[in-house]
Amino acid sequence: MEDQRKGSANIWGVLGEKQPAIVIGDVTGDGVDDGVVDIVCDAGGVGWPSTLVFYTNGSEYLGSVHRSDIVDNPGRGPVDELTIEDGWIGFSWYGPKTPSEPACCPTQYLKARLMYDGTEFVVADIQLDPLKDREPIYGG
């Protein structure tokens, strides 16, 4: 019998998803490009909220931001869009609109922006965009 506790951690985009696996841009303000990847943990087929992991100077770890630290119930899986522009890290994802909405199929579109303050990444802005919400697949 296969061990059902097995799972995997994946860099979103590596397996042919629509977004690139690594987004490059200067987030520290030093004029040198940094990188961010969206890491998704899949514990036996159940995805958890992803973590944005930042690197500088090639592979030097700069920090990370867990989506579950940004909002109480961020939904499962990866971010939908990830950008670096003018030092800002922008990303969007779908999260549950109500507590009873199934975590597998979130419908509420959220977007946030982060900025590096020299020591850590700070959430500067969280917005909803009802025009981009999805229709519910299952109850909720």
C-alpha cells in the first residue's frame, strides 16, 4: 500500500502552467535583479496556500511570505498572477468568499502588493475585485 502521507512541494509554473516559474525584478532597490518563486505544497493531493519565496544575488535567500499570513483564509493552491514592477511585488489569487465555500474551488478574486523594507516583506495593499470573481462550482 502506498504511503498516503506523501506529497510534494512544487515551484508553480515549472510543469507548464501559464505563469513563468521565476519572476525577476529589483525588489531591494539596489539596482540588481532579484527573483521570486511561488512554492505550492501538495500533501497527498491536497494543496495548501502557497508561499512566495524571494532570492537575491543568485541563490541567496531574501525572505518569504505565506499567503496564510496575509488573509485568514487564503484558499488553496498557487497565486494566479505574479509580477515585479517598480520595486513592488504584485500577485493575485482566488480565495473563499464565505466560510462555507469549499476550499477546493474558491471564487473570490484577491490581489495584494508587497514591498521590501530592507529587512522583511511588508503587505502594503490588499484588494478585492468582484468583476473577476468566479461562479461557484459547488454550493457555498
